[in-house]
Amino acid sequence: MIELRNVTKHYAPHTNALKSISLHIRPGEFVSVVGQSGSGKTTLAKLLFAEERPTKGKIIIGDWDISAIHQHEIPILRRQIGVVFQDYKLLQRKTIFENIAFALEVAGAPQKTIRDIVPNVLKIVGLGDKKDRYPRQLSGGEQQRVSIARSLVHRPKILVADEPTGNLDAIHSHEIIELLKRINEYGTTVVLVTHDREIVNALKKRVITLQDGEIASDIEHGKYILS
Amino acid sequence: MSLYLSTMRVFRFTFQNIFRNFWLSFVSMTVFVLTLLTVNCVIIMNVLASATLESVERKVEVTIYFNADATEDLVKGAQGYLLGLPQVRDVSYISDADALDAFMRANANDPLVLESLEELDRNPFGHSLVVSAHSSDDFPFILEAIETPEFSPFIKEKDTADYDRIIEGIQNLSTKVRWGGIALAGFFALVAMLIIFNTIRVAIYVHREEIGIMKLVGANDWFVRGPFILESLIYSAVAALVMLGLIALVLGAMQPWILRFFGDIDTSLSAYYWKNGLWIFGGQWIALSVLSLATTFIAMRRYLRV
């Protein structure tokens, strides 16, 4: 499903965010990528949805080598990978319904499909009754659920969540992780980038630990091992 | 995706952007209107300056004095001949009696001059013609043309003492006004370009996060750039229309004042705008659109690297 082969990411002038890392993520896996600040975990996430390009190495998603993806192919890739961010990245001037519909609209979905799908995903994330509100009228946890709902509308095979609980309290964090687990149970591969020890330990799923841009450990049913 | 569907969506996003960012839209449009106002002020100044110069040019006249033995018929023949020339706008005939009369009236308070006249036993003035031309450039040709064998022996004097100086002055002034207008227009165009560039740059900068999000959820370039491009075109069109309305209002209100100030000078600005309005406002809309589009592309390239 996802394969990284000797991927290096260098930022000028002297930063090597990732140093020749290789890994393989199977379809349907739930993988946590952990590490301290500056370990390269967010860079890894950005490489997966082509916000960054590797300096060296190959990234293959399905059969698609996205290491040298053309600019015009990026929107196509992003419609196939769901992405969730720490800061939600919602369009503040659009309602919740419009935010989710936008992801379908840019992909050319007909209006009828949009009217069918959006209420469904809103129901999945428990926000069916708040579709006409603007993001600023929702709590952090609710905004993150909208962000997850948006990432689901294309029924992606991969969901990349970069610190999705970073701005949330323990209760809302738990809700979000439960939601990601449910999505994973439906067959979506989930890559969770986090530095939250409790979440990682509670998941009991595969954990890849990054340290100084290198893979320090990669353990099935792992734990957060950094001090 | 069908082109129709995507275009309709881009239109919808554009109008949503305009209305949901009302104050930013309002400020941007106001800047566009102010820019056009500056351009139109320069146009109005040029029209008034040209009309004034033309009017002064029309007032330049040359008097041809005939000898006392030139008969009225001969002088009127010369008048007819001159009126036949396409360069001549008008020729007035002044008889010797009228000339004497005018001289006496002009010197009514000077007894010495009047006494001197009485000493003479005949009218010392001959007939004369006052010639005006369509353009001051035509005078050399007209004065050359009157030197025919039929009239030349009877011409005493051609009053060309001042017209060379006046015409040269007018032409100098006219050239200066024209170049001044071009320089002023160029300067304001440059200022306008910088203001518009900055306005759009700020608008895109304000939206940079939003644009980044659009790209992250899979929007292609057309979806992201389209609303900004259309917004620029709409701002330009609205600004041109607002300017059209403003000019119509202001000119309607100003025309009586202009007529009072400039007297008989033909300065019908309304007529000028009516005649050239399509070019003026169409040109301004196109220029604004091209400028704002170029700025949009530059600013988007600068701020959107998602």
C-alpha cells in the first residue's frame, strides 16, 4: 500500500529531516508514527500527500510512484488520501456542510451525490445537526470531527492524521482516536502522526518511532518508548 | 468533471467570496474606482486644456490693410477669394469709414490725435480685411495666397506683427500641455498599478491559508485561481461602471459651471464622453482587468506554494 525506499528529505542549508528511511505499510494497517519535535514525523506525513517532495529515494502509494509527481497530478493524489491536521484546516467562511462538500465539488461530484454523501459523513462523525454552522461556532473537538468527515468523503484507502489531537483535551482526543479506529475497521489504512504517549500505548497497534530523521524502532503492537 | 459544472462552481465560489468578505471586496473595489477617477481627471484636464488652446488659436486674426485707392469692390473681391480657401474660417470686411470711426472712438480722449485728423482733408484709412483661420498653422499659406497679381499691388500692409509670436506661444503651450498630460497620465498609471498590485496582493495574502486548504483537499489550479481571477474581472467591471455613473453625474452637474467659466469655448465634456465613452470605459475596464489579472498571477505564484 505505502512503501518508502531510502527516502531522504533535506532542507537547506543544513537540515536533514529524514535520513534514508525505508518502510512498508500494508493495506488496512493502523500505524502510529511517533517521535519528539524535529524527529521528522510531520515531514514524513507531508511526503505522503505530496506537500513535500523527497530529496532522494522513492515513495510508492499503491502502484503510483509519487516521488516525482507532476504538479497537475497532486490534486488527483489528494482526492485519494484523506488528510487530517492538528489545526483542522477548515475554510472559515464556509459552513460545515460547505467545507465537506467542497472536497467533493473540486473533484467534480454531481450535486446529487454531494447531497447524499455529506449528511451521511456528518452523521458518522456525530455532527448531523450542525451542518449550517461555521467552524468558529464549533468546539475544537467538533472542528476536528468535521476535518475527519471531510477526509472521508472520497472514501480514501489511506488516511493520514498529523497530530489530530494536538489541540484537544483528553476527552475530545479519545473521541477522535475512537473515530479513527472505526474508520480503520472499515478497511482504511490509517497513519497517525503523534507524540501523545497515552494514545499510542492505548492503541496497541504498530508503532514506528523516528529519532533525528531515522527509524529508531518499528514494532507491531508497540508502545511509546521515548523518554 | 464537466467544464460547465466546474465553471458554475467557480462562479458560485467567486460570489460567495465577494459577499462573505464584504469589506475586503468593498475596499478593493474602492481602490479600483479611485484609480479610474485619477485616470479620468487626467482625461478631463486634457480635454479642457485642448479646448482652451483651440479656442485661443481660433481667436488669432490677421488684418490685411489695403491702400486708400483700393476700391470697395476690389477689397470685397479679395474677401470672396479668401473665403474660397478651405483654410480660411472667416473674413470680415472693414470699410475705410468704419476704420476711421473706430479710430476716433478709440482716441476720443486724446485731443491732439483728433486735431491732427481734422488737419487732413481726407480719410487716411483704407479698407481692410480681418482674416481668421481654422488653424494658426494655416496663416503663412493664406498670406501667401493673397499675393496675387490682382490684389498684391493694392495691399498696403499685412498685420503679421504679433501672430507669429502668438502662434508660436500657443504651439509651445499646446505641446507642453500635451506632454504634461502624458507624463501626468503615465505617473498616475504607475501609481495606480502599484496600488492595484498591492490591493490584490493583500487580498491573496489574507486568503493564503484558505487557498492552501483548498489545495490540500484536492482542488486543482482552476478551482483555486478561478475565483480570484473572476473577482478581479468583476471588480474591474464594477469599477468601470461606477466610474461611468460618477462621470455622468459629475459632468451633468459641472457642465453649466464649465460653460460659465470657459464662456463660448466648445468644452462639452459630456459630448466628448458620449462620443468616446465606449473606448474610454472599455479601455479602462480592459486595462484594469489585464493589470489585476497579471497581479493575481504574480501574487498567487508568490504566496501559494502548497
